[in-house]
Amino acid sequence: MKYLLLLVFLMVQFGVFAVPNGTLCLTFDDRFLDQWIKADEIFKKYDARATFFISGKIDDQTLAALKRLQDGGHSIGLHALNHAKMPGYVKKHGMTAYTGNEIMPQLEICRKNAITIRAFAYPYSQRDPDTDRELFKNFDFLRTNCNAVKSADVTLDKADGCFVRNVQKKQLFYGFPASGNFKLNEVKAAMKRAAEENAVLVFYAHNITEKPGKSHHIAYFQLIQILEYAKELQMRISGMNEL
Ligand SMILES: [Zn+2]
């Protein structure tokens, strides 16, 4: 009996009974590198890692910033060299041209410099099944917005397509814009569902700012509200490379 109690005690100690509580993926687009690095202090405080999707030329300065974020445990993803809308571009110039001009220049420099890339975020969230198929040749995870799986009159916690319970080897995520004047209660209800169902829930924003500003940016206090609630729910807050 004594040994049984000891065994149970050890199992609890080592988290054998720990229930997984879902994963929150916070993602940020474009190239607000200084602000992203500045926010690292906040992420660290909550043991949180994010994914940063970089658009534009990756020069030495950009590379150094990406390395710094990666060294801090965050994931780096790509967001196209010229931020070109993929389906429109493909229609005009073809798939090979998009991959050659928008993807490979960024991907090659990252590969050469040991920046691990597994994810791509669609510029303007514009995609179709053909573009998914093409991108999955170079990426494991794709992110678009949630418009295709969530109508405006439905709250996020009811949008089933935003909750991914079993992440596939090649997975498309529908992200929710947790930026600007998002409703904290709506976001919290969705996080609660993700925690209960052990699902991955993806949010996206662009810059991280002192005060709430443009609709696609998130302010520090809003980010902290999300991180605090995720901790309360004991959610994992991780970059896409960790999925
Ligand atoms: Zn963008």
C-alpha cells in the first residue's frame, strides 16, 4: 500500500496525469522586427513562444533580427518576398513564377543561415486548394484568416474550423484577428474551448504597440490579457515549429 501511494505520488509529480490543455499559436505578420523583439520580454514572462511571418527582403539586418527571435525560442515563418496575393499572381504568371519569385528568395537565405522554416502565412489571406498544394511542397503549415470557416454573425468559439485537434503533417490553419478592437470575451471563450478540447487555436496580428491603434495591431495590454488567460487555462503557447 505504501509503495502504491509512493508510485501515485511520483506519477503526479512527474505529470503522468497531466491533462493537455490545448495550444495557442500567436502569429505576427510583415516586418515589425524592432517591436517584435521589444515584446520578447513579455513573451518570456509567460513562457510563451510566437511565430513571426516575415515579408520583404531578408538582408543582413533582417537576418540578425530573425536569428535573435529564433534564439529566443520563437518560430520564423515566411510571408512572401513582395507580399503578392498568390491566387491572382498565379493566374497571371503561373505557379512556378510565384514559387520562384516570392518564396525561394526568402527560403534560400533562411536555409543558408540556419533559420528553420516550416510555416507560411498567405499575404492578404488569399488562397485556394491549388496554392495550398504548391506551398505544401516547401512548408508543413499554412495560415490564412478565418473568413472561410467563420461567418461574421458567429462567435469564434462556435467556428469549428478554427479548432484543430489533430494537427496533420500538412495543415492549413484558419487564424483569428486578435488585434485592434477585438472582443476579449469572444477570444477568451474560444481559448476556453481550445483548452477543453486540447485543440490548436491560431490568432494573428501585425505590430505590437503601446496603445491600441490600427485594426491589425495588438497593444501590449491586450497581448498580456491573452497571455494571462492562456496561463490560467494552462494552455501551451508555442510557435508553429513546435507543433
Ligand atoms: Zn501581410
